[in-house]
Amino acid sequence: MRPALGAFLRSCERLDNRNDSEPLSPRAPWTGQVGDWRAACTAAAMTGPTAEAARTTFEAFFAPVRAIALDETGTALGDTGLLTGYYEPYVEVRDEADNEFSQPLRRRPGDLVSVDLGLFESDLAGRRIVGRVNDGSLVHYYNRAEIEVDNRGEIFAWGRPIDVFFLQIQGSGRLVDAGGNQSRAAFSAHNGLPYRSIGRELIERGELQAHAASKAGIEAWLNRNGSAATAELFSVNPRYVFFETQDLTDPSLGPRGSSGVALTPMASIAVDPAFHAWGVPVWLAADLPDMPAWTGLVITQDGGGAINGPLRGDFFWGWGDVEERRAGTTRAQAQWTVLLPVSVAQGIVDATPPA
């Protein structure tokens, strides 16, 4: 409970410069206005260091609302959703390429354009498109193969091909150089093209069985088949992720999520911002690796291209070998209970017609 309180406080800091009358999220009006959250944020900042104190604050300032997925007609689809996991990998890197460290990590190219559609239409707030300008028109950005061939984006390090590919999937990682020094490769941008799983591709080709399509299984296949086969397989996924380097100022925290705050292991979750606001506490119940019937409080602080739907979540485990294993094997149906300020929850109750 205490880690979730710290995560919640970091989200509260993002509200400091916002007006009370603003919706917490235009795309999730059910979460109320910024001002509705002020009292809870103030109380959280004054809460003592124990788990019991954190629980007392959440119970005093929030009311639980069970989340249920609805279709366009308002018919209930179910009360659980798919929960997967992600982590921050350690990636060994070198300043120069060699036979082992042959895959580049690139910074965002200057010609990549990200457009906030909410600047043009208010009902598109929070939605972005990515591309490049060609003859005065916005067009798709280059795909993975084109980026590599044309050397687009400054190269700042070299890693093993499988490590760099999985770093792009996770979105950020801790870089370890030849001297053991650590820094962070943080997500900067992607090229706007859809993601396609290379594990699924190998299964469909009959190259791997489903149970063997893990990072280790894919890496073994790449080692057996060589650099040309590696490049061809990687090109199946047109999405490409660019990074920025950051100092690892606080090793106890993860990378910044889509909400702009540092992620907290086992207390931050990625959600679909089309349905959720950032900084909202959620009580989850799910069977997690090594933790059957787990329940705990997490805060909505990140998003992801594969995280789509009202009850779709991605659980941030942290970093390290155990966290990597757990993230790779997290696939559960989770129940969601959203914690809302009491006045916001009461508004939902008042607006709900009797059964």
C-alpha cells in the first residue's frame, strides 16, 4: 500500500499547475475534475510512512467503484480484463559495433513529427499521430528496414540484436557499459507504424512452438540462423522505437511513463488513455506469477500501443531477472475496482438509473 501512495503522490504533482475546473481527462469524464482530487492529494502528502497510514488515507478520501466493460449499447461485456506485465531490462552496450554488439540504439530523428490531434479537435484530446512532412503533407514515417538502411537517427550505443529488439518492446531500459556504469535509455518516440510480434511470426512459420517463443527461444533461433535472417525477421515488425539517454538519478524508481512520472515497481500500471485518466488508484485482483490470488493497489501512470480497452492493463514489475521472468509470464484475467474521490463516486451513483 505504501508504494502505491508514493506513486499517487508523484501523479498529484502533475496536477499542481492545472485549473480545478479542468477534467482530469477529457476522454475519461467519469473521473471528475482536477479540483475533485485536491483534497486526496493534500491528505496523501501528509500521510505517515506506514502501510496502515496509507490505507487509512485511501479509505478516508476514496470510494470503491467496480469497473465493468460495456459495449456501445451499454450492455455489460464482463468484469475482468487481460493483465500482462512489463519490466525495465538491463542491456549491455558498447560505444563501437562488433560481431556481438551489432544492433544500434538511435535517438529521435529530426524529421519525425508527432501531432497532438487535440490541438485541432477537442474531442481528439490525448490522441497523436506520427509521421514526416513530404511536399507539405504529413505522411507515414519510414519503417524499420528503411530506418536501418538509411541510418536515420543518431546512434549512441550498440547492443546485442535480441536485447535491443526487446528494449524497444519494453520502451526503456538500464544500459550497462563495458565498465559497469549504468544509465537509462528512455522512450523518446516511435515511428507510428503498427507493432507485429516476431515471436508470433516464428510460430506461424513453424520455426518455433508456442511454448518456446520466449526471449531465450527467439535468441537461440537468431543465433542459429545468423545476421541476415535476424535482419529479415526484425523487418517483419515495422515499428521502430527511438530513445533518449538519461542519468540514473534514482535507481529505486523506474522510467517515466506516458503520464510523465517515474514508475513504481508493482504500484504502476499501463492502461488505455481512451478510457482512463492518469493518476487514478485501482485495486487489482489477479493470479500473478509466484503470487496466486494477488490483490494490491496500483496507479494508472503509463500507456502502450498494445494496451487497448477499458479493462486491459500492463503491470510494471520493475527490473532484474526475477522481474523479467514474471513480466514475461504474466497473463491473467484481472478484476478492477477503481478508487475515486467520494464526491465523484457519488456522482456516478446518482447518475446510474436503478436496475
